[in-house]
Amino acid sequence: MPFSARPVVTGLGPVCSTGFGRDPFWESLLDPGAKPAPLYDPSSAGLPLPPMPLYRPDGDQVESWLRAQSLSDLPPDAELRLSAAAASLAIQDARVKDELTGASLVVTCEAPGMDRFLRGLFEDFTKASGAEAEPGLDSRAFFERFYERHKEAAYSTQSFLYLHVLARALGVHGHTLFVNNACASGLYALDAAAALVEAGKAPLAIVVGAESPSFPSKQLWFTESGLHSRDGFLRPFDRDRSGLILGEGAAAIVLESLDHARKRGAKIYGEYLGGHFNQEGWKVTIPNFAESFHEEVLRGACETARVDPTEIQGIIAHGAGTALSDAYEARGITSVFGDWPERPAVTALKGYFGHTLGACALIELIALLLAFEKGTLPACAGFSTPDPKLKLELLTRPVEQRWDTLMKVSNGFAGFNAAAVFRGIY
């Protein structure tokens, strides 16, 4: 591929609990002190459950932004509205609002529209079995009324419709694609968008991911599976880690060819050198320790990017904070880079804004790209005591230097592994 066609990132749009937009988001990453997750009260949405830890962005700020961007009439699905906010932030940052007609759009979300649909189901069944139940309402009449009330919400859970609504709202009419590869979705979406740009099928591409796990079904599932933090802290790779904490958020980036970016005088955050991806095909929640899929992803990403592993200066790891996931990821890193490696520096960021599931890879990728610009790699919030079994130590303070080559790693349920390499352009 000619040098001028290599994809570069020119726009960033983070939306999470720690900040709305590039600058507030970055400032929040400079304080790595461990903080307990804020509590969300499900009873505020009519759900009879006790408060649960959940990182959430400022909803009023999101809605105010959507009104200012003439996007407030979108359907009420939280993931869709978060996606629109993040995408419009990235478009504004890249200054490409007038170039969207032929652009590509690649979207990721684990369960689009499911939050709204489940809330509606719960409300109706509560009424049907409680004090508000209508005497004499037979099952056929209940089903017909139920169907009429929720048919639009049910239809909206289909990923193609989610993609259509977002593309229409943004004014994008080029090649569009929906990706759902669990927590690694963001890197898969990035690579798909990069391929479109490299092939000349689009002058630029918008990659956006969002997640809103505020309906407690996922929270309860992670708790029952023993994967949820017991003490309210998310401690990636720490000896005392006890599980993950969910987060709501979104992120978007704008990709275009290096030549296209330079012709229009765009600010360039970093160049995508390449990535590697694989599928374990084993268990849903347990990584395959008997094979070397994770090591293969790390080495493969270096080979695709045409860099030696010794050139990787830093890694933003997945760092879910669970016992098995962190052990599996640490084994891959130390197998490729050595036990207790001084280089690359390793950090993980979910301790700042929670595990945002399908959005996490893109949110953390924005931090990686800002590290080039700011000359700083953020520390790992929640990490204080190395686990001798993992043979890996994470940054406990931000490190300031010129970062030339960085890697983002993601591991998703059901065996989706991904790694992507970026280079700073100075």
C-alpha cells in the first residue's frame, strides 16, 4: 500500500464518566488515584433493585450537545444517542462536517436498543401482575396490547436499523458496516474502516462504539458469574483485583488517508500501522490457557505493522480486572516481551471509567492517540500491588516522554482477541 494511502486518525470524540470531549477526557487521565465507582440507583428508572456501581457520563451534557447539533430528535435508545454525541464530537474535531456524504461509517455496540426494550417489558409485566392489572384482560388481549406498545423498540434492536438511523442523522451515505465482536469490537471496527480507506472506497471513515448497561441484567449476570468487583474498585492486574465494574460511554474516531489529511491541512493524531485478530472458538467467559492465541495476536500485530516487538514502547492493555482475564493477558504480554518488562511500559484504563464493553477499545484507543500529542502515557488507575503470579507491573504514575510506537490490546468474551499498532506523526 502506498505511503500516502496509510490511514491516520484526525478526529476524536470520547464520551464517558470522566469527561465529555477530548480535553476533559484527557485531563481526567492524569490522576491515577483509585476511586470507588459511583452508585446508580435503578429505582429511579422504576426497577426495584438496590443501588449498583456504574460509571456514567453526564446525561444532561450529552443531551445539551445533541440539541446544539440538531440531533435531539433521535430515538430514545441510550446507545444510539451516545453514539451520535461521540461521532459528532469526532467530526467537529476533524473538521470534516462538509465531507460526510461519501464517508464510511463503521459502528459497534453489543446489544443496540436492548436497554429500552427490556425496560418496556419489565414495566408491562409489572403492571400486568400488580395493582394496576386490568380485570378480565385475557392473554390474547394482553399480547396484542404488549405488541403494539413495544413493536418499534423490538424492531430497533436489529443492528442494521441502528446503523441506518445513525448514518441518516450524521448525513453519511457511503459504505456502512456494523461490527459486534464483544469487548474487542472497537479494534475490529477500526481495522475494517482502515481497509475501506486504504482501498480507496471512502475518502474518510467514522468509527463509533457505544454501550449503556444501565438496565441491571448485565450487572446481575456478571455478579452471578463471579466476575463483578466485590469491593467497588476495578484493579487491573493488581494482586487484590476482584472483578470488573461496568461503565456507560461511547467513543468515535475519524480515519482518512495520510495524503487526504495532509491535503486539507488536518491535525493528525497518529498513523494506524496494522493489527492482528483471532478467534479462540472455545469458551464464552473463560480464555483458552492451553493455546497461545493471545501471544499470536501480539506478534501478529507487530508483523502486520512491520515493527519489531522491541520497537513497541507502550501498551494499553485490556485490563478487565478479573482473575482469569488479567492472568491470560499478562501471560501473553510476558511471553512476547519478557517477564517484568521495562519496555514496553504497560498501562490499563478501565479503573477511570469502568468496563464499557463494546465501547471500551475505542475509548482507550483515544487515550493512546492523545499520548502521542501530549507526550504522556497515563498510569493505571487502581493498580498498586503487583501480582507475583502475573510477572507484570503497570504504570503507577504518568510517564512523560516522546512516544513513537504504541499498541492497544483488547480481549473479548467468546474468544475475540485483537491488537493494533499506531505510530505518532511529528
